[in-house]
Amino acid sequence: MIEARHLRVLRAVATTGSFSAAARELGCTQPAVSQQMKALEQSTGTPLLIRTGREMRLTEAGEALVRHATGILAGLTAAEEEIAAIAGLRAGRVRLVSFPSGSSTLVPTALAEMRAAHPGTRVSLVEAEPPRSVEMLREGECEIALAFRYPDVRGADPAAAAEWDDLVVRPLLTDRLIGVVPEGHRLAGAERIGIAELEREPWIAGCPRCRRHLVEVCESAGFTPRIDFATDDYPAVFGLVGAGLGVAVMPELALESVRPKGARTVPVEPVVQREIVALTLPDLARVPAVAAMLDRLEETARR
């Protein structure tokens, strides 16, 4: 195997013309230079140097190896400098995937702080709901995925419990679900409502994961919701509720970025919370830029 340190010694010998001069240039001893040249010739299986008097001359194989060594060592130097920049957060990238309510609340502040602290690090964002966002992480399309999951209403589900077992999970916060009803609704002024009180109402549901959980919660309360509309867009949910087209439950986090018109929010029972986390792969968690972005997300969520 040809090692970079051997190539550096070979280039020094070729440049200076002798083992002793190469040793002075490299800051080592002449025997060390001789030993490394012997090791390199053993690796290549052919002589690389010929002694002519007090000078060393390259063989044809030696000349070929020196030509390649120049490019190889230049590439290694560039790679070392780039890696040092990434390790020192002077360069690098973090691709973040988030669900919409996270994108509008947790993410902007965290991204702004990351860019201010490490302007050389490129940070980007695209939106996707879990489980698609988690798939993107595993497929190498991002370094961090913001995701959420609901408690298992119907009992232990091994698949749900093991969903993130192969990932690094950074807990951010728990997000309570809030009921949303039209302003003129009979329960609009209630301090809190039981989910069963909405049994006969038309429903507006969210993403597939949220929709599935809504059905599970309602069925545990003794009824199956009639879902007339489904949308991932929270302003659209408020618009539909405000127009009197149905009721909904939505994450409290989403309320921070939407001003409801014609709709009222009311706490619902039983209390349901979703767990919001930042996910990454174990190897990626050791990358300085990824670790710094995870810290920013956690700080933002804590505030």
C-alpha cells in the first residue's frame, strides 16, 4: 500500500537530489528517509531511485510516481484544509427537513441563530411530514429531520415504539392538541370540551398521521369522526372552520403562526399531546455543523 508520507519523502528526494538534503527539508534523519524509501519500493515492487555518485536519480517508475504524487498530495492538502474548515464550522452544510408548523415556529429562529454564529455553514430547509421526513433522513437527503409522533391510543404498538430506534433522537417539546370550532358554535364559549361532544360534527383533518390519530382518539371516545375535508395547511383548516364547515383539533404550535378568523380555540379532553423531536443518524450527530444545529433547535424549543 502506498502511503502519503512515503510520497512526500519521495518528492523531497526527487527535488533535493539526496537523502540527506531531503531529511533536512523534512526535518527528520537520513536513516528515516532511507527506511521510508525502502518501504515505498517494497510497496510498488520496483526500484524508484538509483544512486549516481552522491546524488539520487529517479527510475522511470520513480518519475511516474512523482508525477502522480504531486496531484495526490495537492488533493490531500486541499482535503485536509476543507475538513479543518468543516470541523471548525467555517464551512459545511446542514440540510433540514421539517413539518409545516415546525417550519413556521421553531425553525426560523434556530436557523437565524445558526447563520449568525457560523456564517460559513450553509443551512437549507425543505418541508415534509413524517414519516416521509424520516425516510429522507435515512436516504441521505438531509442531515436533520424535525418529526413528531402521537401516543399509541389503542395499546402497545411495537412498530410505533421502534420507529426511531436506529436514530439519534433529540427531544424538543410536547405539543398539546387544541379544539377549533366556528365562532357561532354552541361550544365556542366553553372552557373545555370533551371530544365526544363533537360526535355529530363534520371534521376537518390534517396530514395522514394526524388524521389517523384523530380517528383513534375519537374511536376511543366511542364514535368514528365524519371527515369531510383534509388538508395539511393550517390556515386552510382555520378558514374551513371559520366558514362553518366543520370542527378540528390542531397542534398548539400551529396556533403561534396562524391568526384564526371566524373560529375559536377550546381545550379538549382527554388531553392529547404529540412529541416533537429532531432526528439525525448516529454518524451525522458527530459532525460539528449538525451538532450545532441540533443545539440551536433545542435552545429555541426550550425558550
